[in-house]
Amino acid sequence: MSEAQQSASDASQQAHEKQLSLAALGAGAGGNLLEWYDFGIYGLLAPVLATIFFPAEDRIAGLIGAYGLFAVGFAMRPIGGLVLGDLGDRLGRRFVLIFSVVLMGLATTGIALLPGYETLGIAAPILLLLLRLVQGFSVGGEFTGSVSYLVETAPQHRRGFAGSFANFGSTLGMLLAAGVSALIVTFATPEQLSSWAWRLAFLLGGVIALGGYFLRQHMEEDGHKPPKPSLDDPLPLMQAVTKAPGAMIAAIVFTSGYGIVNYLTMVFFPVYASEFGGIPEATALQFNTLAQAAALVVVPLAGLATDHLIRRRSLLVGVFLAEAVAAIACFSLAAAGGIWGFAAAQILFGIMLALVMGTAPAMLVELFPSAFRMSGYSVSFNIGIGIAGGTAPMVATGLVGTTGDLLAPAWFLMFGAAIAAVGAFVMTDRSREPLR
């Protein structure tokens, strides 16, 4: 046996000897729960924040300002991915995961304690902007760092299942945000809501961050061994661009389509049903929450299936092609199918997206070698999800307004699904190989 073959055999044996760690799964999923709770709670309480941090005379301007600061968080994700991805490759995943959860916790607590426009004037929205920038920066490295850690610490035949727990945590965080905001809005009077009740939601984020910090303090080291620092070493991102340009391009194409599908089906779709299908807003959000709850079950099952039953690439290509085929029918149901037509379409969208969420994390991690994995993954993922995905609802709304065609968002969804299918097809599937 050659030295290279022996090395590959030893790596494979070590991968199978690893044990799936519940502590690692909890640390990886727990941080994403916090990140997406904090991101979600801002979006859900944006109408309340508009009255507190912007002038009360112009309600529309206040809403635009509040949602504008929501979008700012997405704009910071590629920058966070670039910086934190580099730190993750140079200093280790554990350092980045502790740093990101602390950063998000401090920013969220800062929002909870921030005085409003009546007290600080123009300084209030400016400070809120700065805190949103910190939140977006943190998210840019949190998700990709946790997925890298989960996959690297898992045995070879459990990498898909382990990687899926990052999206399990993010889905759970969004559900928690929906539940907390619903409780506060339901039981607080309008005066209580605008004076102090909204702050409880953000203070809870700070408490979750504290728990995440202590959980991650006891994390085991991951499978990545950072190289000894040298001024002559090229940046990990430069290594990704020069040594794996095909993987970078394929990942950006895939995540761009994935981002469009994600935000059109789970963020824009209930708004579309409410605005154009006559579905009560509360009902649309309830079925959206039900679809996310269904996704919570499907995500880890999809990861497990790709470890044993089906290759990751095959599942991703199949799901996105199915998404493209179903787009017209689902948007037609939302526009003219009544409550139960919309409900069926929303739950179908949720299940299909969950199949992707359980499969894509490990697939993307396995694309890149350890030395520049976080940099390559973080930058490509956040460009696709943050830019193409984050702007998808705005583009879909603009298409309806420009064309007058209520099915224009469905055509846009088909376009996104086709891009994602192509990206998945050209990515190399390393699901049955030792991690590099």
C-alpha cells in the first residue's frame, strides 16, 4: 500500500471511530437558535420599533426605516463571513463560535436597553443602526462556523445528520421568536408594548446568549488544526479563490438560487397570500409557523437520509427541480385557492425547503479542504444567501408592480430553483469520502 493510500485509509478509519457528540450538537445548534431568534425578533417587532426609534409623525417613513435596518443586517453578512471565516481558519472554529455568540448577545441586549427617539432624537436610530450592523456581522460567521464545527467533529457516516443541526437550531430560533412576539403582542396593552414590553423579547435574547456562551466554553476542539501563523502564508480566502475557484463559483451559484427559494417560500409567501389572495394576515402567519414546525422534524431526517440512503447532490437537484415544477401551482393556490389552498402550498414549500436545509450544510462544508474551509464556505454562502436571498422579497414585489402579473413571483421562484439545481449539479459530492 502506498503512503497516500495508507494516509487515506487512516483518515477514513479515524472518521468512523469518532463518536457523535451530543454536546457538540447542542453547542452548534444552540448558537444558531440565538442568532436566528435575535434576527427574527427584530423583523417581527419592526412595526413596534418603528414607533419608538423613528419620528411618530410619518408612520410609513418609520416602517421603511425599521425594515431598512433589518436589511442592513443582511448586507453585513458577507463582511462578517469574510472576517470571521478567516479567523476560523487561522484560530480555530471554537474561537469564532464563542466570539460570535458573545457579539450577538451584547448587540441584542444593547437594543433592549436603547432609549427611543423621544429621548435621544436622531441618535436613537443611528445607535440602532450600529447595533444591527454588529448583529449582521455576527451572523455572517456564526452559521458557517457552527456547520464547519458540527461536520468536522462528526463521524464520516453522520456528517449530514450533524450538519443539519445548524438549521435545526435556526428553525427553532425563528419559531421561538414567533412565539415570544405573539405572546408579548397578545398580552401587553399598546401602552405597555411601546414602553417596556418589547424590551423583554430582546432581553431574553441576551439571556439565551449567556447560556450559549457557557455551553460553548466547554466545547471540545474540532477536527480543524490551524496552521502555525506566518506572515508569508496567503490569506485563507485567497487560497480558496486560487486553489478551489470551481468550488467557490458552484457554491455561490447554488446558494444564490437557494436564497431566492428560501425567502420567497418562507418569508414572502405569507405576505403574498395576505396581500393578493385575501388571506387574513394572522392566518397566513399561523400556517407559516406550522410549516416551520414541520420543517423542524424534516431537517434532521433529511441529513440522516443523505448519510445512508441517497447522495446529497441527488437529493438537492431533485428537490429544486420539484420546487420549480410546483411554483406556478402553489402561487396560484395562494392567490385564488382560499385558506386551505394556501395552507397546503405553504406546508409543501416548508417541507421541500426542509429537505434542502437538512442536506446543504454538509454538502457545502465537504466542498472545501480544512485549511480554507470556513473562508471559502462563509464568503460564498453569505454572498448567495445574504445578497440574492435577502433581496428576493423586494424583487418579487417589484415584479408584481412592474408587470401587473400576480404570478410573476412564481416565475422568479422557478428561476431561483433552476439556478440552485444547476449549482447543486456542478458541485462535487464528497458525502462518501473522508473529510479533507
